[in-house]
Amino acid sequence: MTELMETLFKYSEEHLIRGLLEQKGEYPETSSYVEKGEEKLRALIGEEHREFVDALLEEQHLLTFFYEEAQFEAGFRVALALTR
């Protein structure tokens, strides 16, 4: 992403995303379900597996972030193309 895109992405994260997600009726319930599921998973696994699961979940969150960035950049490029 360009510096401008990164700035706009960060702005949207800080000021727009939460409001947009709250407009999605399923978001709060789904978010809560995932959070509780992660807690339950950590409680079910032994200590020797907890580090692995935590690392795996962290990598999944990172993949999701990369996907969100790519979606934002794609949307930005489409918007630019439509204005030309």
C-alpha cells in the first residue's frame, strides 16, 4: 500500500470500522462467540499445547489483517479507477 492508503486505512480503523461493524446485526454476537470459543479452547487444551494454539491464533489474526489491508487497497483502487 502507498503511504496515503496506509494513512486512510489507519483512519478508517480508528474512526469508521467500529461504527460500520455495529450496523451489522450479527457482528456483536459473532464476535462474542469467537472470543468465548478461544477461551474455551484454551481451557480444554493442556499447558503444553497452549503456546502452540496461541501462536496459531495469532497467525490467523495476522492473516485476517493482511486480507483486510488487501480489501481496503482493492476498494481504493476501484474507487480511483471509477473517478477517471
